[in-house]
Amino acid sequence: MVKSNQKTNKVVSEKLDPKSLNTNPQRSNPYSTVVYNDNAPKASPKSKCSISRIICVQLCVLLGLLVLAAIIIPIVVLVKDNTSQTPACSKTYSDTFINGVSSSSQCAAWQSFLASLTCTTYSTLRIYGSNDPVGIVLNDPNVVTALAVALRYNTSIIAPSNGVNWRAYLCSGGMEITTTGCFCCCSVGYILRPCWNSGYWGGILTTPCVGPTQTLSIHFE
């Protein structure tokens, strides 16, 4: 009688070794792996010293701009003031006078011109016209200022300068300025007296009494 060996079937539970899942070195791991590298360089925050240095530079730039503004602004204001004052002290009277004709409007314009001579000092006086476009020039500030003051306040004055006897005089209801040395006369020279009637309004290098038609001009500055 043949006995058969009976083997008991046993269920053996085996723990799988994870290494056995990847026996082929060329086979990729089915699981993704994330690798963290602690040695990667990290951005370091700015130090307090660097921030302070930046703030210091900005403050220095701002201070420089303020100093520059403090220097430039007064200069601009001074230049502007000088520019605005120059026209005020530069005054010109000019008109064309007709032979034998006196005009009340020309007299009024002359009186308005004299009233506008309000500056405290003048350096130059020039009388010119159609008969002499260059004219005669007076560059003595003391004499020029004295004549301007006399004309404005209807005051008579004699002011010799460089051989010329300048005169300002109240003549026939209005002020006259002349280089002849005489007042309210008919001598030839440089004469303006627009308020004198009968056509005696003056003249340049011609008779001032009913002289030929011409332009008479005077300039203060």
C-alpha cells in the first residue's frame, strides 16, 4: 500500500521588500520623489545698515536741492526786479510839431511825461529829432537827475556841463528844457517847450520860435 505524503497547504504571508520592486536599474521608480536641497542659497534680507545708508543718501540729495533752490530763487527775484525797474526809469517823449501850430494835446502829453520822471536817479539825457537823429547827450548823473527833478516839479535850474549851459525853466504855462543858456528865447540850439502857444514849441538846430515842421524827442534813463 502506497502511502501518499500529504502536505498541508499553508498560506505564507510574505512582506515584500520595496527594493524588489526596482530590480532593474534602468526601470524608473513609479513614485515621484521630491528632493529638498538645504544647501541652496537663500536671499538674505537687507541689513539695517544698508537701509540707513540709503536713507542718508536720499536726505543728502534733498538737502542739496534745498540749498540750490535757496541760492537760485533770490537771484531770479533780483534779476526780475531789476528788469521791471529798468523800463520805469527809461522815459521818452516824442512828437511831430507843425510850423506855426500849437496843440493842447501835445502840451498835455508833455506834462504827463514830466510827471512820470519819478526815479530818484537818472544817468543819461538825450535830446534829438528829425533834424539831428543822434542829438545831444548828457551823461553826468548829477546834472541829469537835477534836470529831471526840476522839470517834474516846475522848478527853474541852470546846470552847466561839458561847456553846455543846460536850463529848465517855467515858460508860458509849461516847462522848457534848453541848451542855449537863455530861457524863453529864440536862440538856436536844442529846445523843447510844447506848452508855449503861437507855435513857439522849440526846435533842434533851428529857430525855436515858429520854426519849421519837425520831430522833437527827449529821453531820460
